Amino acid sequence: MATPVIMPKQGQSVETCIITQWFKAPGDKVSTGDILFSYETDKAAFDLESPADGILLETFFGEGEEVPVLVNVAVIGQKGEPADPFRPFPVIPDITVNSSLAQPQPQHISQPQPQPQPSATGTRFRISPRARRLAEEKGIDYRKISGSGPNGRIIVSDIEKPAAGPESSFAPAYTDGAEFTEKPLSNVRVLIAKAMHNSLKNSAQLTHHMSADARRLLEVRRKNKEALASGSESVELTLNDLVCWCIIRALKKFPEANSHFLGNTIKTFNRVHLAIAVDTPRGLMVPTVKNADRLSLRELSEQLKAVAEACRKGNINPELIQSTSASFTVSNLGSYGVEMFTPVINLPQTAILGVCTIINRPADLGNNIFGFIPYMGLSLTYDHRAIDGGPATLFLKEIKKQIEKFQVD
């Protein structure tokens, strides 16, 4: 029996999702777990896996189209099985346009229609209502576009990213010698841009920089690697895991940094809900590890890796990537060689720590002996509306202390 593919509901507030890319086409053989398509909500991007083995009989929405949650997107079955019983109802009608009359004529379609052919009175075009509205808003002549949707239907992505060529008078024919290329922002990129701009516009941000002697962390990391090699340890600890452990301890001593600034009030958390910035193919995502202060070092390491991997795979719980889910955020650019930066606060949080690369610097080792010590850069950005410079500096010094005197409770 055929199996419907349903658009998931990602979070209580999500009503629609946008299909960004199909990885399978009608007629393709699919197996359970294969990625069928990618989609975006207003907060994140995800991949949808096939719920069954069989043939992808039909897809009901194209790339760029907005789909209500819990609606059938496609159907999987065996060759010859009908797909129409799973077609979303009511069916959104196509708009058929006669180029010679330039007048829209709705057609209520309940069955797949063949690709329209040129007629004596002109060429007929199939275009979704949303794509047609977008084309009119942009002043685009959609009659010169080749549709990529089912049966040649013009869909939103065709309007947003028109193919270059002789039929596309409004899109430049890009060549190797082109001066520039241009493409629309992804939904995730738009959201990141708005969040970063709003953060800087609506808060008083200031950054303090400090360095911490990283010898203790490097020694713990070395011993962990040896234990992994010998089989006596099963969890690989990263430097980021160790730094996050130190930050959590510092936050317990300086709870004013473990808070949300809400205008006339400050919400101070009793537990540490730690967020980490994760670079993904879709853009920056910031998932949260809830109650991180209750975890052991190994549990913390496992949780940090789990939420980061979920973001990269596109199946992170949407509730965990809301800025209100975390009480403090860490952004680690050390692996990129960044020596100093000014991270942007994830409002309404009051602070964020940037972790920088380790640099060997000359220092006094004692007894008039000088040598090189590995120092890790720390960049704390805080909202001066919520925290004054003195407490912010003391908090940063406590992180430095926790790193230099690292220990597991």
C-alpha cells in the first residue's frame, strides 16, 4: 500500500514550511532513511527522510513552494499504484495564461495534466498562483520562463532564481568572465541577518578581551587521547568541551551573566542552559544544551556533540535553537585561527563568550627563566544595560581562572 510523505510540524508556532530542494524525483527508487527533500521553517532548515521503501510516485509541491504543515507532500508506493488518493485537498488550482490574450483563466485540476503545447492563438503557460503574484510584484515576464515544477508548471523558485539563457531577458547570462553573480538570500540567511542587526541595534554591547594559560587544558586533552588509544576511555574530549565546562563553573559564581535582559526586568537563571554556535552548510545555528550545569564532563561532551550534529543533519528540535532557550552562548573560532573577535549577543541573553585560537607567547616561568606559554584568547561581549564593566571583567577573570586551574569536581 502506498505511503504518504507528510510535511512535519516543527514546533508549536510553525504553520508552514518552504521546500528548498528535492533530492529525489518522481519515478526514483527510494529506501527508508533516504533524504527526499530539504525544507526551511522561519527558524531553521531540515532534511526529510523517506518513511518507506518503494518508488516516489509523485510530488505535490515544487522547490520554493510554501507548504502547510501536516499536508501530504509526496507519495511512495509500488509501480502502478495510484497517487491521487493522497493528493492534498483542496487542490490549489494552476493559473493558465494565454499569451495572446494575456488574461488569467483558472482551471480546477484534480488529475495530472499533460504539458501544454503551443496553440494557434499563442502559447499556454502553467503557473502557480503564488509564483504569478511574485512575478507581478517583481515585474518579471513569466512567459519567458521554463517551469521546473510538475508538468512544466512555473513555481516560486523559478521566479526567485530564473535560469539564464535566451528565454530569460531579465537574468544575466553568466560566464566565466562575468563581473559578478547574484542570488537571493536563503530563508536561514535572512533570519540570521535580522537577528544580528536587531541585536546590535537594540542593545549596548561592549567586548573585553583576555588570555588564559592553556597548558592545563592541553594536558587534560593529551591524557584523554592516550586513554582513548589504550581503550580505557570511550569519550573524546575536545578543547571546546573543556572550555564550556569552565564557563559553566564561572557562571555559577557570576549568575548576573547567566540571564536575560527584558527591558525593565532581568531574568536570572538558577540552571545553566548553554548554547553553542554551530557552522552548518545552511548557515549559523545556535542549539542549546539544557541544564548543562547538572551534567558530568563526559555527559556535557556528548550533549554538545549531539546538538551540533543534529544541526548539521537538519533534525535539531526547533525549540532548542530559539535564543530564549539558552541563558548563555559560546562561539568558538579557535579552530579557524582567529586571535580576537567581537561576538554578537543572542538577545535577550546578556552575554556571549568568544573562544579564540591558542598562541604561544613569551612569559616568565619563574626563577628568571623565560619561555613560551600557550595562551587561549577569550572575548566576552556583554550588554552594558544589564552588566557593568567591573562585574563583566571579574566574570571573564573567573573563566580564565577556571581554565588555568582546570579540574573536574
